[in-house]
Amino acid sequence: MQKGAAVDRYAVIHTKLEYFSVNVFCSNHNKIRRDEAWVEWFVAEVYPSIKDDERIEVLLGNTDLGVG
């Protein structure tokens, strides 16, 4: 997903839902790998503007729910 598309989707979701989660992919046994550059961009550019919004839950790692 392009970075601009992520911001556009966030804007749409944010205006349509009362509550939602952003789950940033974590690498596992699959061939698909986590894009660390995208995660760094998300943490620097998007996360600061949503971190204090009680309607949004952000999961950056697979232990953020206390599991793992």
C-alpha cells in the first residue's frame, strides 16, 4: 500500500467508525516480511496524530495485546 493511500484510508475510516484498530503487520513464518521503512514512516508521520484518540487502538507489535 502506498503511504498516501494509508492516510486516505485512515481519514475515511476515522469519519465512519466509532472505534477501530490499526494493526501493523509483524513478520512470522510466512514469506511476507514486515516493511520496516513503512513502520518507521507510520510511527513518525501518522501515529503522533492518532495516539491520543480514544477511538483508535494501535498495535505496533504482536505483544501489544499482552500475547506473545
